Amino acid sequence: AVTRREDYRPPDWQVPEIALDLDLDPASTRVNATLNVVRTSAHDRPLVLDGAGQTPLSVKVDGVAINDWRIEEDALVIPLSGSAHVIETEVEIAPDRNTQLMGLYASGGNLCTQCEAEGFRRITFFPDRPDVLTRYKVRMAADKARFPVLLANGDPVGAGDLGDGRHWAEWHDPYPKPCYLFAMVAGDLVANRATFITRSGRQVALGIWVRPADLPKTAHAIEALKTSMKWDEDVYGREYDLDVFNIVAVDDFNFGAMENKGLNIFNSRYILADAETATDYDFDAIAAVVAHEYFHNWSGNRVTCRDWFQLSLKEGFTVFRDQSFSADQGSAAVKRIEDVRGLRAAQFPEDSGPLAHAIRPDAYLEISNFYTATIYNKGAEVIRMMATMLGPKQFRAATDLYFDRFDGTAATCEDFVACMEEGGGIDLTQFRLWYSQAGTPRVSASLTHEPGSGRAVLKLAQRMPPTPGQPDKKPMVLPLKLKLFGAETAQPIGSEQLILLSDAEEQISFETVTERPVLSINRGFSAPVIVETDRSAADLAFLSAHDDDPFARYEAMQQLMLDTLVEGAKHGQADHAAVIAAVANTLQDPHLDSAFIAEAVLLPSDSFIGDQMALVDPEAIFRAREALRRDLGRALEAQWRAAYDGARAAKFEYSPSAKGQRRLKTVALGYIAASGAVDAASLAFGQFEAADNMTDRQGALTTLVSGNAPERIAALDIFYNRYSDNALVLDKWFSTQALSARDDTLAMVTELARHRDFTLANPNRARALVGAFSVNQRAFNQASGEGYRFVADQLIALDKLNPQTAAKLIPPLGRWRRFDEARAAMMRAELERIVATPGLSKDMFEQASRSLAG
Ligand code: ARG
Ligand code: ZN
């Protein structure tokens, strides 16, 4: 049944208190729940407790067993006469058969939970909705040898032996919370412990819990946690509020991590790191996710969501907070470039495809399908635009107001925007359209100049393409940062302006412009839009050399590259001279750091090039990109070798400058290989063998894996044997091959799907092979359609184990409208085959059927 935002009604019953008693065993766990329930208004409706699958063993009301309960659509319905009662239920569940990884499940011999969004109902009967806030007391009993550590939310209040080889522990969480924030863990775990003292003097005992062998890999996460706690005090005035903060890392996890109150549970890939096994990208992602989950303690837990349509209230805001945190730890410009690249790779395709939805959607069949780049990353851009319009002081005043006013409540996106208006003193009436309209706005900008009068005129127009269910859209408020530069002097003409484009068309005039102006627009990516300008290749090259906003410099270079690549894809050839000159100039600019240079000289991805074209021609795009790579490699071979040698000797260190060097080194290696240089494979293999860190080793492997040299097989074997006992590194072994640019990638991937280390039961492994392959534009979309069939086969099999993770991998098949009719027909046929599969989950049904219809 579809759930609609407009149908929201406050709960009929609240549950101020719960006592949970879990008798833990992987094969059979007994859950006793005691709920204090209170009728919220003068209605006569029964108590309805959500459930999923399980049957109650007993139901008591006010201490007396009853029989007049019933199960309706998996929910337990209990008729009640009074306005307050005590309900006791007992159920049995089997964590070791829980392959969906929602509710209580087993991972690596330990037991853990994942309840967001609707997993708690798989543990016990309860009103599983975020506007029911409850105080939890949790008692766990388990075998002491197998599960020596028992953790839950809040503070530990007691523990002891039960005599029969079992033991118990009890935890109380003083903060009322929705059940999606419930968590418990039972396992054989050890902790990296540390202390954080909050600014008002509270001593917080921090623990990061892992298997004993993984303990040495937790240092980076602990540091990131302490840095995040301090940052939230300094930047948002938010302090931690319990005496204990625990994180547990597990190998089997549907998502990145979960912000359960006082007991975060993480996918181990976002905790475990050392130089030998984790790349710089992994280190950065760990810090970002640790920060993200920690920041949820305020933006998510202290202030939670009224209903799941408000998901972006906590996720968009928290992503914005973690992005700002990461920007403060290193190069803010490079962080912004990475975030925009991610937005374009993951969110723009959502906006332009059949699954397009607003950051506050109107309806869903399965809420798990709405944990999307739109809700998270576009949601973050919407918060960022408000922060830009308000300015730092007013934005802080507005967030203070928000936290203050809604602390302890379940709030809405509208509540947040109202605080922005009140705290910031601005009117956001029209801006609210960002919450309801899906799609990426397109802005066209054209600058003209009359040398005689010294007047320049900028014509701006915006349009919003239609999306499924939203044929006509209204103009949005677009905060655009812009600046002009003189083409002769390369000096700024006036200072940066923030303009708010709110009409379909507007004009802005500049006076006393004495030399030809060049337009720099959407600086810092101030609005998440697509800008179309008539700037020439020469002007883009000029900006890539002279703009004083690093993001705008990067953007000018990207646009220049894109124009060249699209030309090449359409006509089979293009003039590469302007790109080569601009890249040469960037490589030799002494004011730029390595990390920025590495970003700036990297060509846009195949799929981003495809997004610029009316119809995606994967082979033509691949050839155009390879041709430009080869020409850049050849023309600038000496510079690539100089950049490579300049970065080569450095010993491993995790610092912004060392990271930048490693990044540039691998980018340079890629261009040396693209040039066809005879020593490229031995250079790569040398780097592979000599590396003292995973960034260099995987960078070299990536280069080899797309080529034909004999070193490719050798490196893959060495890599596999060296890391065969490390699941996270084996994931890299799978994904690096799935992303290969070789012609036989599908054959390799099909073979890998039969490898003894491949399993669909582990989400990281499934994503490493199937997920990575399906974003390899050329391999996935090969003309035979076999790529589509392979992915559909895998997803049908995965759906039987884990619908949530399977459904997340549908979108590449849903892009059929963007391809020629032959490919489109084959993609639709696979989607139809999925929809027709007996016993299909509603997760998959929703994604696949919307992909067909949209
Ligand atoms: N709230 C978590 C986070 O963003 C993610 C939970 C994902 N849950 C889900 N059902 N997909 O940090
Ligand atoms: Zn989150």
C-alpha cells in the first residue's frame, strides 16, 4: 500500500516507556516487551502495534493474558477500553536467518541491529513511526563465552552472571527516542577507548568496538570522533549529552552507518583503516561518516523527524554538516569539487530519470527506496543555499533557534525553514519550492558588452524540465555567485556578487566595464543547477588559468573538456589543442597544490559525458575520452613524468599535502599509460610492488587492470594472495576489475561472480562487483545486452536475500530512455523480467515498475 505525505495523522497512542527483555540466541531469541501506552485523544480506536512476520506467543494487558487480539496486515491489534494501559508481549525471532539485515541479525558470529527505517517491528510489536518517542530500558541475556560484550543505547546500569554459562546486562537511555534509533549488540568484541571532555566538563567514555584482530585499525576513527565532537561544539554550539558513546563495526550492513542514540553501528568499511589496507579515499570517508553519525545526535536524535517524508530534515542537514566539517579539516576547495562530482554522478541522474523525486517526496511504497542521493545530497545543497543566503552569523542564529525550539520533538522540513526565516530575517516563500519540485534547474547565461558605453549586460534564464508526475514547474530561487574578469588584464572587474535569480528571465547590467569581460558564474557551486553559457573555448581556458575561485577554475576546465569530449563523441574527432594547453598551464602553475591539480586535470567520467548528450553512445564516448587521454598523455608526457617523479619518493603520511601528492601521482601514471609509453606497465608494476600504502597500490592496480600488459595478471594474483583474508580489501579487488576499461570486462565479471570469495549475502561484496559493474558505462551498456542480463540475474537472486540492497542497484537499468532503441528495448525487457519474478519484494517492485513507467 502506498503511503502519502498528505495522509499524515498524529499517533492514536503514545508509548512513554518501554522495558525490553531479550533472551539472545542466534537461532531463537525471545523478546519480551512491556509498553506503557497512553491514548492521545478522545478516540475509540484500538492499539495497533506494527510487526513483521512474527507471531506473538502471549499478550497481556495490565498483567492479565488476553485472547481478543488479532493480526491485521502483520500488525498486532489490541482493543483497549481505558486511556492508559500496560501491554506485555512475547515473541520469538531467528537472527541467524535474517538475511535482510533489518531488525536483529547475525554478522560475523555477533548479533547486532539495524532499525531505520522500519526494522524495529521485526524485533517486537511496536508503533514503528518516528513521532512516537519512548524511554527505553533494555535487558539482554546471552551465552557469556560467545557474547561476552552486551551493549545498548544510553548508559549501562547493571550486569551479572546467570550461572548457566549465560550473563546479562542492562542499559537505560534517559532520552526519549523513536524506535528507529534503538540498537543493541552482543558479541566477542574489544574496544579502542578514549575520553572526550565536553566544553561544560562532561567526561564521555568513547569506545570503538571491533573484533580483536581489527583493533589496530581503529586509531583513525577515534581521532575523527574526537575532532567531530569538538567541531560541533565550536561551529554549532552542540554538546554531547550522555556519559558513554559507543561505535560498533560490523561486516554485514546495508548502508554506511547508523546513528542509534549513544550506540552507532557502522559498516566496518567506514571504521577500519591503516595505510596498508585503506586508501586516502577510505580515510576521508571514515572521518566523514564518523562525523555524520555523530552529528545526528543533534540533527536527527535530539530533533527527529515527524514522518519519513521529512527524512531530508535530518539527512540533508547532517550531510551539509559533515561536508562542512570535512572542508574544515583539509582543502575546502578540493572537498567542494569532490562533493559536486558526487552530486553530478549520483543525484543529477536521479533528477533526470524515472525515479526523480523531490527532497520531500509525496508518496512511497517502500521507504527504504528513498534513502537516495536526492534526499541526502541535494538535501544538503538546499541547506547550503539557505546558509549562503543567510550568511554565517544569521545561519548560526537560525540553527540555534531550530535546535532550541524543537529539542525533544519530531519536527518537519517546514519547521526548519520557518526557523531559517525567523532567525535569518528573510522570506523563503518561493524558496520552499526546492522541497516540492523535483528536477535539476537549467540556467542559461549570456553576457554581452558594448565597448563604447562600457556597459555589460548579463541575460539569465531558468527552466525546470518536467519530471514524472510534475509536468509544469514554477521558477525557483537560485542563489548564484558571480564575478567578471577582464579578458586583457586578467583582473577582476568589481567584486563577487550573490544574486538571487527568482524569475524565469532576468537581466543584470554592469557599468564602466572598460575591457571585454569574461563571466565566472555559480562560483563555489552556489546553486545545484546546470549552467549553460555561450563562453568560448578560449574564455574557458582563460578562466581555468585566472579565476580566483578554485571551484570556478576547476569548473571552467571541466566545461572545456566536456565540450571537447561531446564534440569528439558526436563527430568521431575533435580539436584537442585547447584542452592540452589548459592542462599544461595548470600543471605548471606554482600557486596550485597537487590535490587541486589532480582534480583539475582529470577528465569527466564516461557517464557525465553521456549526461550531456541527447542519446548516450557509450562506445563513441569511450573512444572520444580515450583519444583525448592519449593525446594529453603524449603531448605532455614530460610534464606527467615530472609530476610523477616529484611525488614518487614520499613516505606514507596522512596529511592533506601527502594525499595530494599521491593523488597527482596516480593521475600522472594514468596519463603516462594512456600515452602508450613502452615503460608504462613496468612503471605501474614498480609502484604496485614498492607501495607502502593502499592508495598507491590500488592506483597502480587500476592502471594495470585496464591494460593488456602481462603485469596485469601478476598484479591481480599478488593482490589477491596478499589480502585474501581481508574482506574490505578483497572488495577492492572485485570492484577494480568490474570498473576496468578492457573489452572483456563482462566476461571477467561473469567469472568473478562464480569466484569462491563472491557472495551476494554480504552487501559490500555485492556492491563491489554488481554495483561497480553497472556504473561502468561502456561495459554495462555493451550492445549485446549481456551486461543488462547479468545485472538483472544478480538482482533477482539478491532480492531473495536482501531486497533493500537489491533495489538500490536498479537505477542503471532504469536509464533506458537515454539510450538508442535497441538498448532501451533490452533494458526494458530486463526490468519486465524482474517485475514478473514470483515473490518479488515490494522494494524491487517499486523501483523496477517506476523505472519502466516514468
Ligand atoms: N540514518 C542512516 C544515515 O544516514 C542511514 C540509515 C539507512 N537505513 C535504511 N533503511 N536505508 O546515517
Ligand atoms: Zn544520516
